[in-house]
Amino acid sequence: MATTHKLIIGNCMSMEEIPDGSVHLMVTSPPYFNAPFDYKGLFKSYGQYLGVLRNFAKETFRVLQDGRIAVLNIDDMLINGEKFPIVADATKIFQEAGFRYRDKIIWKKPDGYLRISRRSGVMLQNPYPMYFYPDNLLESILIFQKGKFNYRSISEEVREASKVEMKEFSSGKWYMTLWEMNNVMPGSPLEKDIAAFPEELPYRAIKLFSYKDEIILDPFVGSGTTMKKARELGRNSIGYEIKKSLVPIIKKKLGFDGQDTLFASLNDKFEIVYRKEGRYGPIR
Ligand SMILES: C[S@@+](CC[C@H](N)C(=O)[O-])C[C@H]1O[C@@H](n2cnc3c(N)ncnc32)[C@H](O)[C@@H]1O
């Protein structure tokens, strides 16, 4: 069946284009708090950052169907020697929005991962006590649920069409709370200056928590990784992105730039809505 993908260029603190209870799964990674390499100036304070998470959590709760899941890839942030407890704060914020905290998976990047500067290097220069800051190879994947899922609401046909391959589940060790996944290499052409997550992350989330033909939401689209995997897996998608300048990248990644041959035979639809400038409008 053909799928539909809708990109809204605007701020996800309001998801007014989406009716209540109409989305089946949310998968996202919010912007880093004050990451110096790509979001400089987006947040004036940690309090303001948490305010964005609060609005986005409330809106996610509203648009999700009862029983459905929100998957949040997020991590604590070290700035000038102070660690901001973003994972703990985001968990509390999602609970306060009405979600049940269902689980936490740790994503481990390969040893030698390099994106932010190597903190442990300080010890090489100063091999003395008190200089220790470890390199961070981990991120959290938080799983929240809105109420209880009614397994009987899915037809036998859709259930079978959405079956999880046990071979893949076992060999990829999806069953553990530790997922070892490669990160996107800095400087990859489509994800340049975007802190993109690996395709494997939304791939697993979509397979584990949604059925064919359902609607997947990513409120912080970035390069469009979640929407791309939704398309590949026969799901529909809705995404929000505040930066207008990312539109060509997202179109290309999803295969809607007119150049794609992989999906050429499908009748999938792509729609872009540009919000008006203003409080919840786009930037740049
Ligand atoms: C960490 S990136 C997401 C990367 C994405 N998972 C990928 O694989 O490419 C976060 C994105 O959220 C966007 N963003 C930040 N604040 C936003 C907001 N309030 N509403 C919508 N998008 C926002 C940023 O411009 C950035 O592209």
C-alpha cells in the first residue's frame, strides 16, 4: 500500500496540524542542550530547554493513540565541567505529561567513537588526580507508554504483515537493555552539521512498536532518518522541523527529490506544510 509523508516546517511545541489520538508511535532525538557545534544560541538557559521538552511531551501525549509508545533518544550533557541531568529531567517531564515510564535502553557506540572532543585526553596532558573526565560512548533510549495497548485492536492480517523477524531480533541482540549500534560518522554528506542518529535506531523502534500502515511521528526531524525508515517499512510519517534550510536534505533522504530509483515504483506521497513565521513558526 502507498504511504504518505508529511513534513511540517515549524516548531513542535505546538503540533496543531495533528488531531488528538491519531498517531501510533513517536520516535525522536531532541536537539542537544547548547551543543556548541550545531545548535548555538537555540536555548538561552537550561530552564528554557526543559520548557521545550515539556511542551513537546504534552503535545506528544495528546496526539498519540491510547496504549501507544514514545521513544526518546537523549543524553546528559557536560558543559564547562557541569553535567546537566537531561535523562532524569526528561523522564520526569514525560511522566508529568501522563506517560508511564516503561523502559530504558542504553545505546553503546563503538569504542574509539569521536564526535565531541575527547575528554579523557586531558589526563594525557595532566596525569594527576582531579583531571578525570571520561569519554562518553553511551546515550539513552527512553521508552514511554500512554496507557495500555489493546492487542485485540489489530487484525490478524496486519499482525502477520508486521511480524518481527526472530533471526534479526536475536542476532542484533534487540532483547537486551544494551544496544550496540554504530553512530553516523561526522561529515557524512546528508547529515553534515546535524546530530543524526543511526538508521538502526528508528528501524528497531518502528519494528518493535508499530504495525504496517500506521503513522509514525518525529517532532525533531533533522535529516529525516525516522521518516525514511517509516517509508521503507511501509508506515506513514509526520515530521516537524524548525529549520527551513533542511528541506532539501530531508527530501533527498526520503527519496522524494526526483532522483531516487529505489522507491520509483511506489505511489507514496510527500507533502510539505510551511507554518507562518511567528511564535511557533520556522527559523532560517
Ligand atoms: C538532534 S537533531 C535530530 C536528528 C535526527 N534524529 C536525524 O537523524 O537526522 C534535532 C533537530 O530538531 C530541530 N529542532 C530544534 N528545536 C525544534 C523545535 N522546537 N521544533 C522542531 N524542530 C526543532 C533542529 O533544527 C534539529 O534539526
